[in-house]
Amino acid sequence: MSLDSILLIEDDKINALTFKKGLSRISTDVELIILETAENALHYLRNEGNTPSIIVLDLSLPKMNGTDFLAIIKNDADLKGIPVIVLTTSTNPSNKIECFNLQVAGYFVKPLDYFELIESIFNYWKKSEFVQAVKEKENH
Amino acid sequence: MKNNRPILLVEDDKIDAMTVKRAMKDLKITNSLIHVYNGIEALDYLKNQSNEKPCIVLLDLNMPKMNGIELLKNLKNDASLKKLPVVVLTTSNAEKDKTESFNLSVAGYMLKPVDYKQFVDVIKDINFYWTISEIPD
């Protein structure tokens, strides 16, 4: 199956809105879910059994931060197959290595041209295949 | 790509490897392409300290000796190699291959288009993405 939904974990409302606008310019058939904390994202993924095609993760989040979230996701057999892309303002090289060791599928340092960034993420992942979502299988 | 380190292509099919090379040339991608034919050769290349580390790996799945999934397992169990982004480039549309690849945290799973123009588009988007994205040092 192909790209059908993106989970954006971003506590900054303006960044989230910019992402939403940018995505809607490119595509109207990809669902965007925006959650403000990693805790809410874990709840969304685990308790509600949702499987987004990809997760776009801001690293600096209130309470649980992005790398803690990554470590949890990658140790969870049900969730580790979801590609996670990091968006951050951190230029600290050790953060970058830590995230790649935690198996991120992209690491983008802000500020970037936001529309170019979204276009690049969309075009790339639009070409990728994905594992068939569990909820879809259960519907049969 | 973000930096000028080589791209490692793991591919047993000579024609497909030539197509990647031709697409890179047409797109004026200046990174060099290191081509190896199976997982064993890829590990040999990556574990030799005198070889330049690649920026990303483009990985075919169906290969003799050591296939793509076996190579991925080796890479992800190696503390110094696990950070390397691996993009699958295959003709396999099998659900099992997709599941195994994503559980081994591949950074994309692209089906090889038969049509050359579409093939170039795939390489173009891979290049653009990994030019904007950081790459582990």
C-alpha cells in the first residue's frame, strides 16, 4: 500500500499549521493527524491501534521528548516498523547520531524552506511502499 | 546528497545497476556510486576501515549468497553500521519483504519502475530527500 496518513507530533501550533497548509497544497488525499505531545501520540498508536504511514517528530516536546519517544517506539514490536522522520532546531551532532542510531528515516534541521521540506518528504514517501495496516486487515 | 560521500548500491543485476548509474548521471548527481553484488560484498566493503563510508545504501532484496534482508539484519546488529540509512530498491512487491524491511527500519521501500523516466524520478526524489535531510557522519 502507499502513503495514506502522516502523524505529526509537534507542540508548536504555528509549525503544525504551516505543515498542514504545505501538505494541503501538494495533496488532499493524505490524512494528517496532529498531536501535541509524545504521550498523546503513544496513546493514539497503542490504545487506539492506529498505524500512520509515517511519523514526523519534533524533538523538543514538553514532558517526554522526541528521543525518548523514539526509543519507546523502536522497542515496541507493533510500532517499530513505522518510519519516523525527525524535525528539529538542534544542530548538535550528537543528537543527530543518537537519532540515526534510533533508526530514524530522515533528520531535518529547521529553519528550512518549509514548503520545500514538505514537498520533499511527500514526494519521497509517495514513492515508497508500506506495510499493510493492521486495522485494514481486520476490516475484512 | 547532503555530502559527497559515495552511494553504496547492493544489486546483483548488472542492468539495474547500469540504470541507477545512468539515472545519476542524467540527474547530475556528483556522488560516486560503489556497486557490490550481494550482502557479503556489502559487509566486506563497509567493514573495511580504509573504504570511504557511504552516505546511504540502496539495497536490492533478492540476491544470491546474502540477500537484502540478511544484510539488513547484519547491519542493524552492528553498533557502528546501524545508523547508516538504507533505502530498499527492489522489484519485490511481497508483503513479507515489506514487513521484514520496515521492522528492520529501512528508510524507504521503493519498487523499481520498469519505465526509465519513472526510474529517474525515483532516484531524483531519493537524492532530493537525502540532500535536505542530514546524514549521519
